[in-house]
Amino acid sequence: PQVTIDSLSKALLKAGESSELTWHADENGAFQLRAGGADCDTGDAIASGAYGDQPATQAIEIAAADLAEGESTLRLCLTDAAGNRDAATRTIERDTTTPDTQIDQQPAALDNEATATFAFSGSDSGGSGVASFQCKLDSGSFEPCNSGIELIGLGEGSHKFEVRAIDNAGNVDGSPALHEWTVDTTSPTTQITREPPSLADVDTAVFEFSGSDGAGPPAFQCRLDSASSDDWASCDSPKAYTGLSQGAHKFEVRAIDQAGNADPTPATSSWAIDTTAPDEPASPSSPSPAPEPGSKPDSEPEAAEFLRVHRNLRAGTALLVFRVPGAGVLSARPPQITLARKPARSRTVKDTRRLRRLLQRRIKPRNIRVGRPGQVKVPIELTKAGKKLLRRNHRLKVRVVVSYRSNAGSKATWKFGVLLRKQNIRQLAEKRRNKRHQTAK
């Protein structure tokens, strides 16, 4: 006889599935279907019976449970009445083992990017091989995906990514590979809590600072007198500097959180160092007059010059105008009054102390950073006590010491006695009109 297998509906079965084998022969006889044997007398018997409707087609259902795991040979044998035998074969595979999935590339557990890239792979011990993958983000549903997937537009907070492999038999990894991480794109803030005065007389400086961030305590980076991004260096509070040069300085500090976000607006502190003692001031009882416009200081005649005084009668303020040759710092401060061991006959130690207290309480120290050559206006700023005296008396004489130090190291010092007056402009104008009118008569 001659046996022919017409079709096998599924050549790869997973658990719970079945395949239909259809066949026919040119003679009647007895048939049997075996799996995994080397001939018609070996292997696992799946089906048997009589074939008497030749050449009609018959069908045999093969369940996955009838097969061993892996690849098997199906052998359909037919024996006719004379004992002659013929066989036809087909290959079928059973794979009931789920594949495994691994994540090979993932973001850090705490990340500062709103995007994330995942690479993954799978393995299948069942033999059929990995066919595809499905991915899921947070509370979404599994969808087809490929390794190297990029997730964009991620929001702040925690996220969960899952991926599972599917083999060629249709088995799905029952325990998807999982990665959980937190996205933090918010920059921390930085505050300087301790810094040197704007004009210091020592070549050292100590800074204390702090930062705030919702993800935990940040780290810090500092730099001094630089605009280069390469000069940021790790630092801790307090940060001390020694052996600083004369002139202007700038300190910056920025917080960096655990996700790597850096404060885009570092906290800064600018100050100037002047360790050179000023010239001995004139006696408080007989102050020297203000320098003439265009005059230059005694300490360094070619460094800078005083030009003029601008007075504002309405506000009771004044501006001292200077011409400076280059970048540096102009500072205005009250005069330093030294107590002599033996006071002059006309002034006791108590009087001198009282005078020093009054003079130093009238104006505020002021530092002005100069970036290029040209004219600079230095305002005389009164303290609260000084403003009170001016309002009460309408005029107030203040003493001020102005010093200039260039970035190149040159310096100059002036001493002024400035009379501030505050008048009612309307009353003054009315008074002047009345005087002109009387003169005309």
C-alpha cells in the first residue's frame, strides 16, 4: 500500500493546544500513528484503527499532552490484508516552557532626565526560540515593542517599566523583567549663610552655605574668581580660603542633588580685600575741606581723581564723582577716630568717644565695583540716625573717607567733609521769586 499525509495543521504546540493530521491511502488496512519511534513498532502510540474507505481522507487529532517536550517524528503506518506495510512521516514540536526576559540597559534608580532608554533580551529553554517582546509602562497595558525602546515625556516621580518575551510557540514569560526608578528634573536651591564683609581687611575668607531639595540633602560645588565651568570643584560648608590677593573677589557655590541636577543660579558673594591701613585722618575738631574738583590724591597722584560733588536739595543727598583709570573697587566709609592716651586740653577722652560714635553712625559704608575706566558716582548714604538728624536740622555735615583700589594693585584715598542740606523746593522757589520781585521794585 501507499500512505500519504496530506496536512498537519500545527507543527508547533504549546500546553493545551492540539494539531490535526489528515491522510489517505490507496488500499484498505489497519493503521497506527506513533510519535518518536524509529519504525512502525517503536515510539509512543497516539492513534490506531482500521482504514476501509480508500482513497478517502481521514483526520487524527494530536494533543500536546501526547507528545514529549521538544521535537518529535510522527510516523503513520498502514498494513494491508497481505501483511504489506507502508509508512509516512511528519515532524512536530511541543514547547510548553515559558521564555525568560532580561533588561540589559536601564536608567539609574534616581535620574534627572524626562526620557529613558531600555534594551532587553530573552532566552527560551523550550527550544522554539524567542519571537517577540511586549512592554508596559506604569499602569498601562502590554504592547509590542523592540529592544532599544525610548520613553519620552516622563513626568516627575516614580515609574515602573516591565517587558516580557513571547516564544514561537506563543508561551509568554509569566514573570516579566521589571525596573523601577524615579525621575527628578527639579534643580535644588543654594543659600550663602555666612560671608565676609563687602570690604575686608584680612586675606582670608570663610563661607557657610546650605541647599534645599525635596529628594534629600544635596552636595555642593564651589569656585572662586572664575567663569569657567571647568573650575567647579566639590566642597563642603564651611569653605575657607587663605592667602587671597588684594582687590576684588567673587565666590560662587551651587547645590547638586542626588539625581545630578545642579542649581542653575549659584549663590554668589562679592567682596574686596584691602589690608593696607589708610592715612591718619585729620583731627575731628578741625576737619580738612573737601578736595578741589580735578584734584588727585596724595597717595598715588596718577591712579584716580576727584571731579565734583552733586547735591540733591530735595532729598538731602550728595554724590561724589570720581574718574578712575581702570577696574577696581571704590569704597566710602566713616573716618576712623583714634583715642589718644593723653587727650588735648580742649577735648577729653569721653568727648572723643562721643564724637567717634556720632560720626561713625551718620553714614553707611558703601563699596562700588568698577569694571572699566571712566567716571564713577559714589553716593553718600545716611544711616537711620543720620537721616533723623538731617530731618530735624535741615543740614548735616558728614565726614567720609573714600578709597580706591584697582585690580592691578594701585590705590588712592581721599578725606571729605560734606555739608548735606534738605530744603523744601517749593518754598525755596517761592522765596527766590519774592526776592526778585522786591528787587525789581
